[in-house]
Amino acid sequence: MARVKGAMMTRKRRNKVLKLAKGYYGSKSKLFRTAKEAVMKSGQYAYIGRRLKKRDFRRLWITRISAACKANGTNYSTFINGLKKANIDLNRKMLSEIAISDPAAFTSLVEQAKAAL
């Protein structure tokens, strides 16, 4: 049986890493060993960032809802509690959009939440 040399697959694997490292500063985009380290680390940052993004947006939505609630004379926790008791199922993203784009509708939601308490 003939001996298999791995040059082609090695080259493909290295080119794949170097392609991912394109645009990195200095030798991180040119040399395989440093590029591999940089790509692995950037992959970790990207993985973590995808989870942090969800937390950050939720915090933003809650801050917006809280500000709109204070403008309507209540606080965030009593508003959410009132919505749950009134069986109004709106997620925080939609509530924040309503608070920004249609303040009158948000005011009616606040009134319904207050009435349910």
C-alpha cells in the first residue's frame, strides 16, 4: 500500500485558519501559529458575545419600560406584576417598542395593569 503524505490537507487546514485571521494586526494574519491562537481566542470572544448580547438587550428593554412606567406614575415591578395578573402576555421587547413608538397604548397598558392589582 502506498504511503499517504498529508501535505495537501495540512495546507488546506492552514489556509482555512489564515482566511479566518484575515484583517488581523501584524503577524496574526500572516503566520499560522499566531493566527491559530488569535482565531481560537476570537472564537471564544464571539461565543461569549452572543450570550452577552441577549443580556444587554434585555437590560435595555427593562430600562426603557421602567422609564415609561415612571412617566405614568408606577414602577417597573408593579407594572409587570399587574400585566401578569391581567393575563396580558407581551414580552419585554414588544413592551419597550410600544413605550417608544406609541405612548398612548403604553398608558392604556399601565391602566389595565393597575386595575388588575
